[in-house]
Amino acid sequence: MDNRLIWLLLVKIFGPGNVRIWDLSANFDNVREFYASLKAHEISAVTEKEYDAVDKFSQDDAQKIVDYCNEKEISICCYDSDEYPKSLAYIANPPAVLFSYGDIRLIDNVNIIAFVGTRMPCEYSIYTARVLSSELIKCNITLASGFATGIDQIANTVSLNNNVPTVAVCGTALGHDYPENTLDLKRKIAENGVVISELIPGSKPISNAFKLRNRILVGISKGVIFIEASMQSHGLDNYIHATAQGKPVFVLPPRDITDKRFFGQRYLIRNGCIPIFNAQDVVGLLSYDNFESFSYTNQFGDFSLPVDDSSFFSKEKENKTNKKSAKDHAHSEDSGTGSDEEKSKPEIDYGQLNETESAVCKVLEKGRTLADNICTQTGIDISTVLSTLTLLELEGIVNSLPGNQFELAD
């Protein structure tokens, strides 16, 4: 059985976006060894329900997915595929398999900014989203969205109208007409861009699919822009992922600070996110190795970066040429995020910490890192990690650093 069929079976067994795939495979050198041990019922941590699923699904079930995708012209990209997006390979819970319309290799070859906002935007937000989208496109930025109605699709349609690539990350399986009457739009995006989903084509929607989608949308992006959000907005989940992954979050200032429709934006700005007024505010604060690829001077005239901007956001260098194995993924998440300098480890009284606080501090003993990497190494969910880091910072045990990194206090 080839690796592609194995990856598809793992998604059938555990479900899309299930971190159990990575937790259980951490001690195996490759996916074939992991699946062989699953089939032999040799992994003690696997539950009875999970083993029932292992026994239920066979190679024929995986082949049916391949045949269906071939028929519907849907591409399959597995974690160990050469074309798998490098930007996703190192997040805490990468999708094991991605399904796509269009060329998924686009993701690694462009500068992507994610657009996030309400499904029912006001006129102010619609107008500003269109203007900002057009400006960003002229700056050689590719726009991505979660492909919901409203703000998301404005970013995609403005891109299409300007004949430039755009990216849509769907919370439903490809081929499923959601939002309603958007199948043609997906096909248009795929002609020059890409539409992706981690849900198996032909499968039914799942309850947490849109939250799972958000980690992928943020993962492929250099930053996130919030256009309109209330405090009840599910889109705020993107802020959590961006913070964990060390990505900048930009916010359109509210039209009315007393209007509840904009309370999510108030919250984000209060918590240190960056208010923006045009594309220059976005491009001017993106400090990445490929900054010169942004064509900002033609649109706005010359301007320079702040003196210390190069250290403001974390650089996501991908110095490795080969993909990590399942074992590597679980044990080397903090590669490239810490300082090269050897530091003496601060002494911590673990007797005064609870189990979660101790687990977080033990990861930080290895050096500064992102919250997302702490999730990977501890298995603790991102919300708990972030709240724990906040408490530890208040206690003077942890320091927060530029680029959303954290380290133990001296």
C-alpha cells in the first residue's frame, strides 16, 4: 500500500484535523511503521473505539477516495508529499491530507494575507474591504479567506476581478455547494489560484470544521486582517491561532466604537493588534526575508521601515529541505524559534506550579519559542497554553517577546 492510501486511512480512522494522528505517531520513524503498528493493535494508547475504526476501514476505502477525487478533478496532497505547503508543515496540528482545486504549490510561492470578517458586513466594511483588497493586490500580496459569505468572498472576488491568484480555505468538503451557489466561484478561483479543504470529498459536514479550517488559513498566511467582528464572532478564533503561530494581526478601526458589531475589533486593538488605514500599514510592518517582493513604492511613494522593525515579528525561516517525519514533527517543533546563544536555565520551584504550568515551563527551559510549539510538545490545547502563559507572566516566571514568542524570565 502506498503512503497516500495510508494517510487517507488515518483521516478515515481518526477524522480530519484530529491531533491524535500526531500524538500517537510521535514515536515512529514514518507513517508506514505507524500504520503497521495500528493494524497489529500494538499501540497501548489507542482506544478501543479507535481500534474499531482501524479494523473497519481498509485499503479499498482509501482507494475509493482516490477514485472519487480523480473523477471530480480534485488533487490529493499528503503530509509527506513534495508539494505539501511548507508553511503548514510546522504548525502544531498540520492537516494530514489536503484536497484541492487548482495548484497547491502556489501557497509556498506567494505572500499571503488572510482576510477575516463577518458574513453580514455593513456598507463601511464592504467598501473598505474592497479598497484595501485592491491596494494589497497592487503590493504583490495574495489574498486568502475562509470562503464564507460576506468579507471573506470580497477578498476572493476582488482578486478575480484583478486577474490575480487568490486562495480559499473551505470548512466543508470540496464539491459541497457551501456557501450556496458558490461552486462556479470555486472553479474560477482554481483557474489561477487554489481552493483547499482537509475534509474528505463527498463527506458530510462536521461540527468543528470551521474552527479547524482557521488554523490552516492562518498557517498559510503571513498575517491576518480583521475587517469587521463582534465579540461573538467565530472569526476571533483566527486571532488565537495567529498569536500561537507568531503571525501579526491587523485590524480595521471600527466605524463606531459604541456599535456592538465592532466590539471584536475593539477587543483586538486593546490586546495589541495593529490598527490599519491602508495597505501601507500592512506592508510596512511585514518584516520577512522576502520583503523586497512587495511592490509598495509604486502605490504609495517611498517610505522606510521603523528602525527596529526587523525584530518586531518572528521570521519563519524554513532552513530544512526535507519534510519532517511524524517523529520529527513531534520532537523538533521549536527548531529555528529560539536564540542560538547558550543561556543558563533559571531555577523554577515546580512545587509551586500546577501540572499545566510545569509542562509549559519545561518546554521553555529549552529556550524561547512560540505558543504553538508549546502545544505540540505538551499536547495542551492552545487556549489553555495562552491563558497559562499570561498567568506565568503575571507571576514574573515568563517573559513575552516580540513576534509572540515566550521565554523564562531571568
